[in-house]
Amino acid sequence: MNIVLLGAPGAGKGTQATVLSKTFGIVHVASGDLFRRALEEKTELGLKARSFMEKGELVPDEVTISMVLERIRKPDCRKGVLFDGFPRTLSQAQALDSRLAGERKIVDRAVYIEVPEDELVKRLSGRWICRKCQTPYHEVSSPPAVAGRCDACGGELYQRADDKEETVRERLKVFFSQTVPIVDYYDRQGKLVRVDGNLKIDEVSAGIIKALRVESV
Ligand code: AMP
């Protein structure tokens, strides 16, 4: 089963992806995490992506597509992939479809987690993430038990540089102009599942799991 998770920055894709990849036994591939790792390791890919990420803009398609297609060549992706943050443009969606078609596979479902814009800004500007296992926290709605430490693995929590309010607004603008058309793309193919993301984390998970089980192919 290949699932695409769609939603604005802050909609909870990363949080839900952790639950869903366990529930469905498929690997979680997050393009943003792949870029952040490349940045930390100062690879050529990281250097190419850096300026775009800092401004909250999309990294060019050719760079992004080759990075993700390379990642899903690995054996852990054979049973299926939960795509988080990819595709974000029509070209990326088409490139993914044609790669999967070459392996007689398809994107089975696209889940769109919907959250109002004001709520997204609130969520992103209070967000802290574990450097080790990527678990997200929020300083108001879901703080860690010990300040600055991850409850799950004890790792150090940090605030993403692109979670500053100005960059957050740019990322949301980019999402509504460039990524929303992807929602229509999957809708036209009858693959779209819309989920209310403005609920408690476990209610959102339950909504997605139910929708995927009921509508699973
Ligand atoms: P994310 O963690 O998904 O919010 O991604 C962080 C940043 O990485 C984005 O603001 C983009 O600069 C870049 N990025 C992640 N995924 C993509 C993608 N599919 N296409 C282009 N840029 C991306």
C-alpha cells in the first residue's frame, strides 16, 4: 500500500505518519527530513536545498524528485511507503506515478489533513522537535515532561529555523498556491480521503485509519 499524506505545514503530517506507518507496516518517507539530514551532513544535496528551505520556498523539482525516487529504491520500501511532504507539485506527483507504474504499483490513497490557517500558524510557532527521533511537541498544547527533552527517546528538542512566523507565512502561501492543486489531482482519480485535522491527535489518527480501512483497495 502506498499512501500520500497531504496537508499544510503544521497540519500534523509527521505526527500522524508515525502512527500510520506502524498501523499499516509501511515505511515513513518524509522529504523534509531527508533534506534536513542532508543539510546537517553538509552534503551536496544539502547545499542545493539550503537557501530554498531557509526562505520557506520549495526546493526545485529535479532535486527533490531524484532524492525521493532514490530513497524509495531501498528494500525497506518494497511493502509500501507512507509519503509525507512529497509530492508537493504536479510534476512531483506525475514523477511518482510513473516510477510506481514501472513497478506495477500505484498511489493507493491520498489523505488530506485539513486545518484552518490561523491554527496552523499557532501550531508552528510553538513547535519543538526531537533531534533524534523527530517526535514533535508544542509548548502549549503538548509540552514534554522535562523541558527540552524528548519523552520518547530522551533526545534534545530544537525549534526549526523555518518555524519563525515570517517563514511560516511564506510556507503556508507556497502550500496554498502550489500544493493544493495536488489535492485536486488525487480527487479526480478517486483516491482522496479528506480528514478533519483540527481535532485531538488520536481522534485524527482514528479518522484516518477508519477511512483507509473502509476505502482500502
Ligand atoms: P517540511 O518538513 O515537509 O515542512 O519541509 C521543509 C522544507 O523542505 C520545505 O519548506 C521545502 O523547502 C523543502 N521540501 C520538503 N519537501 C519538499 C518537496 N516535496 N518539494 C520541494 N521542497 C520540499
